[in-house]
Amino acid sequence: MKENWTCNIDRRGRLVRGIFGLVALGAGVWMILQTDHAFWGTGLCAFGAFGIFEALKGWCALRALGIQTPF
């Protein structure tokens, strides 16, 4: 099966996902280091890292599944 990583978001969508990824990653790291919520912090780090991946790749997982997103 051929992998298809074609760009399916525009510049604005990449910017939104990049900002979301950085904020979520930062919040996750803060939660792990400064609070007793390491479980939720790890989840935020995972979502943030995936958001940064989407921004760098120009690919949205939801759009690849056929779901329309506003950005």
C-alpha cells in the first residue's frame, strides 16, 4: 500500500496547527514538571508533538479522513 502524505492544508492551517502544537507541548511540559498531573501532561505533549508534525508536514489527519476543518 502506498503512503500518501500530500499537502492538504494551506499556509494558514499550518500556522494554526503549529501554534496549537507549541502551546500544547509547552503546557504539557509544565504540567509534568510543576503539577501532579503527569498523565494529562503526557497527553498534552503527545497532542502538541502531533500538531507540530502536521504543521511541518502540511498534512492534517482529520482532512485525510474526509472531515472538513475550518483551517
